Amino acid sequence: MKEIVFPGLGLELNINSVAINIGSINFYWYAILIVSAFIIGIIFCKKDDGKYNIKFENILELMIILIPISIISARIYFILFKLDYYLQNPIEIFDIRNGGLAIYGGIIGAVIAIVIYCKKKKIPILDMTDYLVPYLALGQAIGRWGNFFNAEAYGTETTNIFRMGIIENGRYIEVHPTFLYESICNLIIFITLYLLRNKRKYKGEITYLYLALYGIVRAIVEGLRTDSLMLGNFRISQVLSIVLFVIFTIILIFKELKYKKERNRNKNEKNKNEI
């Protein structure tokens, strides 16, 4: 049991990383929230059956390969950037009860699964990713609360109203609740993409927008964290996030200009035909 307080909000909470204990078997909040995120995402996908000409049964088939590949790749990505530790503690490689899944690793695995499946089923890849990314953002918003129950993924010390008080190495400190920042931002991204998904102007628009929005959110939040995966002196997730933001913002601008140009051309041709 851990005590976490939010002094600025007047909250005092006692949390436990274990949600349910049945005999010698522990069910952790981290795992429950990840599973819940997948289930909620699938429920939303069922509601979108037929969108972009993708059937719900295709989503279920895809999930069979996407879920295990994403989890495995998320774990591998995390381990690679803490390789010295895991080489000394190899038994912990398979222990994810206390976290250790990197979202970018999961996304890489998901992309691999989607490409393989869509190529086999002859489904346009960008249609599939546009279908799924709103619920990826929702899943991230839910999954971040697993970090809360593990009392991890927090930031540097702060005095802002949302500060979170924890005990670290026997010392009480008040830190940025970065899990909360990212969860709220991901929820906003989900709502934005969900509302826009029926108004997309071209294949890939929802996917590109997700990558640009999540890129800037993660770049900012990652800069506050104290547990970043490092590559030399660089926070690897922050660097990757900035790259994604820049690339996909440029793509969105280019696509928008191209769309407006084509729309104006079609409008002019229509006017000429009417004359």
C-alpha cells in the first residue's frame, strides 16, 4: 500500500498496485487497465463496423496478431534501452507486473501487424490505421493510469496545483503527475479524432493527425519525466516525438494545400461546365 497525495487538490489516496488477490495469484492494476483498454477499444470498433469499408470481423482477426506482437515489441523496446540492467537481471525480462512497456515499441509492433494483415487481406493500410488510431489514443489515456497505481512515470519536483506528493527513497517530494498530463491529453486527442473521423478529406488524415498531436504531447511530457529511456544524453522518446511531430505536421500541411487546390480546380471546372 502506498500513500499518494495531491496537496493542491486536497486529495489523499492509499493505492495498491495489486487489484485482486486470489490465493497466491495477484492481479495487478497495470495489467487490468491494459486489458480494459483493449476491450473498450474493441467495443468502439464494433460500433464502427463497416467504416472505410472495413468489417468488424477484420478487426477481430487483426487483434489476434496485433495484441501479442504489440505487447512483445513494447517490452523489447523498453529492455533495449535498459539492456545493461536486464543483462544483469535476466529473470526480470519477463516480469511486467510493475510496468516496463514502452508505447513506441507497441506502436512499432502494431504497425508491423497491420501491414502484414492488410497486405494479406488487400485492405488499404491507411484506411485501417484511420479506423484504429482514435481508439489507440483512448487506450493510452486509460493505460496511463497503470503508472499511477505503480507510482511510476512521474516527473520532476514542482509546486503547481496538480502536484503529486509521494515518498521516494524515504523522502517526501511533490512532483509533476506526468501520467495524468498524458492521460488527459490523450483523451482530448481521442475526442478530436473521434469527431473528425467521419469528415476525413483523404486516406491517412486521421493517422497523420494522431501522430502529430501525440508527438507534441509526448515531447513536452517526456521533458518533465525523471525515468526517460536514454540514448546517450538524449531522451529517446522525446527525440522520436519531436521527429514525428515535425514530419507529420509537414505532411498535414502539404496534404491540406493539395486538397484545397484540387477542390478549387474541381469547383472551377464545375462552373465552366455550367456556363
